[in-house]
Amino acid sequence: MLIWIVRILVILAGPLIAFFQVEQSLSSILIGLSISMAIVGVEYLFQKTPLDTLVIAIVGIVLGIIAANIIDFGAAMLRNQDIDKFFEKYSLLIKILFAYFGMVVAVKKKDEVDLLDKDIFKMSKIGKVREMLLLDTSAIIDGRIYDISETKFLFATFIIPKFVLNELQALADSNDAIKRTRSKRGLDIVAKLKKSENIMTKIYDKDYDSLKGVDAKLTELAKDLNAKIVTTDFNLNKMASIQGITVLNINDLANSLTPIFLPGESIMIFLVKEGSQQNQAVGYLEDGTMVVAEDGRKYLGKRVELNVTSIIQTSSGKMVFGRVEAPEQNQNKTNPRKSGRES
């Protein structure tokens, strides 16, 4: 409220000062009013504009004027009378246009400047360039992306678009308890990624108001930044791949890292439940791989040694099939391959 009172006083002060100190005429009042309103308008715009945008705009204006002066100097070096007359006549207009061009380009590219690695000297020493990975909502909620970043296998910059954070926030306010829990975990993952020293994470403010849906915005942003998308969403994976965008699916990574077993090898497994077929029992390896023990139902709740008979790749991962080895066979095994988990 106070700021608006001050603004009104400034608007009234302009014509009064012009009337009493400059000239007692209607034109003087109108000029004073115009100047005071222009000042208030500029101040209002400055208040609404973020500080970093103002700084970038000023830098752009300065660079634009410098570019105009360089062109003016280069034209003078040519010593052509026609060119000299042209630049002498339109010098002010050229400088204004270049200042405007510099400001617009700087403001439009501000978000991309924010993505540049601030520690540029450190990057030049190691001689590597960080690739940009866009995280979608499903990858953040999944949570494994944080564990992957902590392994130090990735040398990349994680980009989290603002519209993805908005979707997480909307899910956190959902009436569905499961969605609330998952989205809150996602927000916790974002906080951990921001604090992590092993990976660089940046929030990207650019939005695409003309597009509907986070997936469409993600694919468009990936094109603009020439970035890859990290996801666990099958539909987004397909849609982005059709458009020529590289997609990193965390589920595919997890499947590729499951232990490789060959038929005839032995593994130790704890059988936790009955299988879908008669006399089958099921256990799980530490990475979640399902192990099916033929004729293993009588060993439920026990840790047994299985002889691997086959491995099947499914859409949800690998499944290992095997048979429980007889006690006399176990005695002949001097160094079986041990893996799995107990409960």
C-alpha cells in the first residue's frame, strides 16, 4: 500500500514541478506528467523483473552498444564517403537497434546461460564436457537415480525442469495417499541431488505454455538443449525415441546389471513363497531378480542350493529357473556360487 502512495505522489509531483519551475503552461504540465509516469512505469517493471534478468539485460545492452561501435569503427576504416555518410546519419538508430538486439538475445538465452558449468576452470583441466540429462517425474519418484549418481559412474549435469517440479508438487497435494507419498519422496530425491557433491543438478525455468502435458514439454526441451531424457516411463520412452531423442531408461539399466547365470551353475537362495505352478517355490536375489525353484515347495522358508536350468528375459526383468540339488550333490560341490538374500 505504501509503495502505491509513493507512486501517486511522484506522478503528481512531475506536473507540479514542471508547472512552477519550468513553464506555467499546459504543455509543461503534460511533459512533467509524462516523465513522472514513465519513471513510475519503469520502476514497476523493474520490481516485477527478477534481478538476474535485469543484470543479463543490462549486459546485453552494453554488449550490443559495443558491437555497434565496433561496426561503426570498422566502417570508418574503409574510408568510403557513402558508407561514412550512412553511418553518420543513422549512427544513433544503429546503436539503439543493436542495444535492443543484445538485450533480447541475452534475456532469451538467460536460462541456457544458467546451465553452463560455473566451475569452468575445473572443467578445462579435466578436459571433459558434461552432457545434459533431463529427469522426468517418474525417474525422480523412482529414486534410483540418486543411487546411480552416488556411484560416480555418471559425468553429467542433471536438469530438472520447473514444470516437472510443478507436477511433483501437484501430486504431493493429491487426495490419493499413495501419490502423495511417492511425490514427497520425489521432492526429497530432488533435495538430495541438489546437495550431492558427486553430480551437478540444476533447475531449469523455461516452460512451454503452448504445449500440454509434461511429456510433450520434456521432448521439446530435450530438442532445444540437445539433451537426453532419463525416465522409467515406457510411453515417454517410445514417444521420445520416435522423435530421435536419446532416452536412458533406468529399468533397462537395472536389467542389464542383474547377475549372469549359466545353466549348470549353482546359487544359494532363500525360498519365500509358493510359485504359480505345482510344487514351485520362489525366492529373490539381492537385486530383486525372481528365482523359481522347481519341486521346491517343500523347502519353503529355507535356504537351499539351486542348480540353474534356464534364464528367461521378460518385460519386467530376468527370471532364473532351477532345481533344488539333492544333499549328496551338495556335498560334491566344493565352491558353489553363492548369492541371494535371507529374511
